[in-house]
Amino acid sequence: MKQCIECGNVKPYEQFSKDKTKKDGLQSKCKQCKHHYYTQNKERYIEYQIQFQQSHNHKWGSGVYGYLNLNTNQYDYIGTSKILKYRQYQHNKKYNNHRFEIIESCSIKNLFEREAYWIKHYKPINNTKHNPNNIEVRRQRV
Ligand SMILES: [Zn+2]
């Protein structure tokens, strides 16, 4: 048994995650407290992002973007970003013959819904080549 430094409860060892840096090889907070901490932080993080968006020009905010192929004048890829300006910066370093375009600015909450809409609308090659009905929910990226 081991006492959690957060809630003070004495709990069986399996209620603590492993941590090699600790003397007894276990974390000092029980799994329940760790989980609580994580979910609280997640909410705080999302709130922070929304505040960030509201206090900046919308181009810094979230939305749906596309890589416009300058040869075909069609979008080759459509994706979402929580910080469009950052995605644009990454894009400009990598792609020739493509232009990064913001298709729509929208709130973080609506990102995937709007992405699915535009993918259906434009059917970009790189979104649809593996799955013609691609409206998969991808892992949220920065
Ligand atoms: Zn605890």
C-alpha cells in the first residue's frame, strides 16, 4: 500500500502508475488524481486557445485550409488547423506549385464538420485517394 500525496488516501500499488525516476518506482499521485489533473488541464488548454483566437486577427485562429495546385487550379489537400498562420508557415517551407489558402475561418468546435463539408465539396486527391468517401475524423493537429 502507498499513500497518495494529492488526495492522501492509502491505496494498493496498482492504483499508482510506474515512474522509474521515483525511489519506489511509482508515481506519487494515484491514477485517479492524475486523471483528474489531466482532464482539468485539457479544459484549461481549450479555453486558452479560444481566448487566444478572440484576441487576435482571425487569420491566427482556426479554420479549414487547402493546398491549391497551381497547375490544375484544384485543391490537392484540405485540412484543418487550430492556428492557421502556423500551418501556413510550415506549408511555405515545403511545397512548390501549391498555394496555401484559407477556405474558411471557423471555431475549433466546428473544425471537423467544416472540413468534412469542404472535402465533400472539392474532393481533393490527397484526401480521397485512400478512401473515396473520406470523412474520417483525424487526430486533431495544431
Ligand atoms: Zn490520489
